[in-house]
Amino acid sequence: MVELNFSAGDRVRLRLADGEQDGIVIESPDSSLILLKLDSGYNVGVRKENILASRVLKRYAPVANSDVVKQKEGLPSVGLIITGGTIASKASQATGGVQPITDVNEFLRFYPELMDIVNVKRIEVPFKMFSENMDSSHWIELARQVKIMLDDDSIKGVIISHGTDTLHYTSAALSFFLKNLSKPVVLTYSQRSIDRASSDAHLNLQCAARMALSDCGEVMLVGHANENDDFCYALRGSKVKKLHSSRRDAFKPVNCIPIAKVWSNKVEFLDKYRKAGNGKTELDIEFSDKVALVKYYPGQSVDILDYYALKYKGIVIEGTGLGHVNKDWQSAIRKHVKSGFVICMASQTTFGRVDEYVYSTARELEGAGVIFLEDMLSETAFVKLGFILGHYGWKKNVKEKMLENFAGELNNRLIK
């Protein structure tokens, strides 16, 4: 057996009977096995006995966190908020798993192209976590941080790096919390970590920076338009959803078209948008966590509705088709609405809209007091209901408020 003079983190080339294999060595739980992380991001195992020869291409050397990234004079300035997620993570050279980047300068070193478009004047890291761990307190803290940056006259826009799993919840929340935006607020992400050759992070962040310099006064999500590194879409924060678990173009506009096509050097607007105002952005962060989102399924017991009516202020039901649930629910719905519990209806089909006037089932639900939410996404509806019920005195007009178009969450141009 040949002598192997490398360790975890080193980039090596192994000569095998059927050819050569390059990769980064990662720790292996099996002493007879060498694990390599390939440029594709996948891991492979090679038995030591099958290695004919090896060569170290690059020794692992951690980058010093004290190295400060130098910014270029004359570029417009943006604010950057880092929250975590894959876009702010890297593969561990030792374990092969993904771990958060803990140093801001390291984040900027990974994205040198960003510094050719903008200067990052202010960076905030209010928390570092994967997005499935976020709740409304994190949305509120983000809104506060964005507001501070927007009030800085030297900052042209704000970029937020965020995990993908609940990004559309956060974009919806910021769409309601930030009113009369004076500058763009752009959330972006990556599906694949920045050390992978197939990472979508670089283009997404460049396009986010370009959109942050535009005159669009909306909360937007910017990411790959397709699987290729061609361009990105800017999507309205209240009309977007993650529709694929791993594709680079995971986020799609729902019941609308993208606001814009975005390249690293230009923006092409595709739809009408609210232009950034001259005044100060208003912060409205009243929110109630006593709301729920429930997906209806065939044969579902009405007990779930009784449970939430006892402990919560309101619920959004993802009904079937045009907005339907089992007819056995009707009496319970009528009883709970009469007692002050708010029940809203969205469709689990994602695309299209609910309609209370087509079938008798929906007409009876509407008559019982269910609020049908047109083409609003169920995730956006959940966030909006918490926002509405968090305001003192709004509950008496909850139907009017839920159907008021605060941030483009309703598309009145969508044909039924």
C-alpha cells in the first residue's frame, strides 16, 4: 500500500486503476476509506488499497479572519444584512458538511464580484441561522435593521442574504412591515454552497446588488431565472414561493410575472412596479403569533379547527380547488366565526384563485363567515393575518383589511 502524506482539507489527486480523481480530503469515519469532496459538491469514497499514487495539489490553510476586504472608490453604496442559510455557508474541509461563515470579511472574500458593482457601507449580522429556525421575532428584527439602513442617505438600497426554506415567509413579512419604501429591499439566496462549482450564489448576489441600485421601491426576491447562469428574476416579495427543493431556480412568481430580468450589469423591467419614494420608509411591525396555517386533506377531522379556535385568534385554511373543505366542517365554522375566530380561505393549488360563487360548498362557507382571499398565496395570507390581527382595533374590519392590497399580494388583473 502506498504512503499517503495528506490530511483533511488538502486538495489531492489520486491515481486509481481506472484513472485519476481530484478532490478535497474530508474526515472519514472508516480508517480504510479516503473520502473526497468533488468539485460537483458530491462526496466519494476510495479504499486506500485501491490508491496507486497520490499527490497534494494544495495544502489546506485557513484564511485569517483579520484580513479586511478593500472596497473601491466611486461605487454606489448599499447595506448588507447577513442572516445565514446556504449563501452564507461553506463546506467544512474536515467533515464535508456545510457550516455557517462566521466572519463578515470572509463572506466578502467569497464574493469579490460584488465589490465591482457596489461598496458595502454597512453590514449587520442580527442572527445567523438556517431559515427553518426563524419566527416572527426574526422578521421584526430584520425590518428594524432594514429601516435603519434605509434612513442612511448614503445607502442606495439594502441586500439581505437568507436561507431558502422560509424565504418567502420573510419576504412577505417585510412587504407588510415596511411601508412607502424609499429604496429597494432585495432578499437573495443560494441553493448550493459557495465553494461548489455549481453554486448559484455568485450570480444571485451580483443581480441582487444591481437591483438594489434600481428605482424600485418594493421588497423583492432576486435569484436564478433558470438552471443556467444566464440572468436572474426580481420577484415581488408577496407573490413568490419556493417550488423546488434543490433547483437553482427554485423560486417562482405566482399569479403574476416577474418585476424584472436582472443581469450583473443591467436591469430590464417586465411589469409595473412601485417607484421608490423621497420620504422616510415607515416601519409597522405589529404582529400576532396567534394565527395558524392548516392544509385541508380528505377526511380531515374538524377537531383540528376546534383546537385552533380554542387557542388562537385566526386561521388560514388551504382548501381544495376553489376553496373547499368537507361539508361536515360547516356547522363548526359557523360556530367559531360567530364567537370571533377569524377563518380565511386560500387554495392549495398554488396557482389560480379561490372563488366562493362557483359551487354551493364555497357559497355556504362564505355565508358562514369564511373570508375568501382571491389569489393570495397561503404563506403570504398566514403572515398577513398575523399582521392584521396584531393591530389593535383592526379585527372589527378584518375582512376589509385582509382583502386590502397592501403590497401587491392580490393581483386584481388575474382572470378568474
